[in-house]
Amino acid sequence: MKYPSLTINKSKLSHNIKIIQDLCTSNGVSFCAVTKVFCANSEVTQIFYDAGIRDFADTRIENLKKINYPSTTKWLLRAPMLCETEDVVKHSDISLNSELSTISALSQKAQKTKKTHKVILMIDMGDLREGIVPKDALNTCGEILKMPNIELYGIGANYNCFGGVIPTQESLNEVVEIAETIEKNFGINLKVISPGNSGSIHFLTSKTMPKRVNNLRIGEVILLGRETSYQQHIEGMFEDVFCFDAQIIELKTKPSMPTGEIGLNAFGEKPTYVDKGDMIRAIIACGRQDVSIDKIIPLDKNIELIGQSSDHTIVDVTNSTTKYKVGDILSFKVSYGSILSLSTSEYVKKVLV
């Protein structure tokens, strides 16, 4: 076994996927599986595909290129850069957009390849990430509908991300009203109304999702077993699909205070310390380049993460009942943010069990 490693439990992941599938189906809502947090790892996406998932979504074209299963639909979640519109048309079926200039560029690329590219127009409902303001919806849709080889496939909204804004029934109903106004004004039928992600799961569990909402973009709740608006565990789901392990490379008793004049560390920060006397300090072979210590939680509750450099993490194991030695493994519970960074780091082994 090589370390550090991010371990993914296949049976627990399959179980979580099934629960979300059943929850969405019972509410008449489809969902696309968001693969960005594990960088569309082929072994992990295969589990989703084997479970019956056919809609995959990612923020990066590089990840969508890895997903090549039959009869799948690929969504680009981050608004395309102008420099990548050719790849967007080639490697995705649907993209989320908020800029007419970008949609026009997609139209031009789609015409050249004789494809029709589907567009979800994003509406900013207060989270202040991507999206047009609601009052501009009609004018924007009118311009999109003029563009050849572009299908206005639906509208969407984002919550729980940049601004941390939690979706409410009032807000979701407003998205539905915007969609219905667009349909009435232009005599069209929007295929998708997709206002949200794992932060909207509580509307499904409480059976309060507005009827016209028919899609969500779901990642975190499947991977961690909890919705993201209130951090509530979803009954029956596993919260430990992922686990991070790192190996001890040094174990010594040292002072808790550095010796000498304190300047800046490797990251330009001036650290502060509390004198706790001598402590047993373990160094594990991972650092900020792999994961931040504020995003991982030791399974051994009697140890404390002290700090990091690029490639080293210092751990106080003084109060642990386990007598650690060099070569032992420390295990950690992970968050969405730590899965993202650990998956991105090429130095962390990905292991499916």
C-alpha cells in the first residue's frame, strides 16, 4: 500500500447513489451526478454509471473528456471560457451560461460542426456567483432564441456556494415563475428547471419541492451523506465513503515552542505558538500541496493537528492512547473541500475498496 491515500468504499458509494436515485424519482426530479470533486476519476464514475446514472456534470472540460460511456449526457457546470468554446461543443451536450457573447461563440462553433448545443440560462437568485439578474431574463432569452444551433434547454440557479445563500421555497417558486414567464412570452417549453444542488435535498425529503422543478445537480450529498443547506444527515446514507490516510515519517519528543527569532514561514505568514512544554510530535508525509489541516479530522480524537508546510503535517500525539511508531498510518475523516484537494493532488493515491 502506498501513502498518502484517499480511499473510496465502492459498496457505500453505490448505496448512497441508490438512496438519492430513489429520493429523486419519488419526487419526479432528475439529477446529474457532479464529478468535479473527485476529478471524474474513471473508477468512481464507473460506479455511478453501473448504478444507472446517465447524466454527468463537471466544471472542467478536462474532466468531461474522461467520461465516455454509451448513452450519457454531459453537462458543463462552469460557464465556458471563450477560449474553450470549441471543446465545449465537442465534449459536452449542455452548458450553463450567463453571457450572450459566450453563447454566440458556442453558436458559431456548433454551426461549424453541425451540432445543436443545449444551453441552461443561469439566473442569479442572490448567491452572487454566476447568473443574470431576474429582470433581464426575457431580453436575454429573446437573444438566445435567435442563435442558430443553440437550444434554450432550460434555466437554472445556484445556491450554497459563493454567498452561502440557502434556497427557500419562495426563491424556488420565483425561479419557476421566471421559467413560466419565458415559456408564455416565447411560446416554448423549457425542458429543464434546475434551481440547485445538494442544498436543495431537504425539499425532496420533506416533499415540498415546487412541482415544476425537475432537475438538481448533485454531488456532495451522495459522497458525504448530508445535505448542504443545514448539514443534516440523510437517513440511511453513509458519511464515510471517503477516508484519508497518511504515514508517519518522523516521531520525536520536541519542545512545543520553536527556538530562536520568529520570522515568516514558507507561506509568508508569521506563526504564533503556545508553550505546552515537550510533546510527542509526529510528522506525516503530506502537506498544504495536498490538503489543508482545517479540512480533515483525525479519527483518533486524542491527537491534534498543529501545522503544515508544503509537504509536511505536524501532529501532536502526546495524549493518544495509541503508541505510534514510524511507519504507522493516521486516518482522517474528510470534508467536501478536502476530497477536492486530495483528488486534485497527483501525489495522493486513489484507492477503491
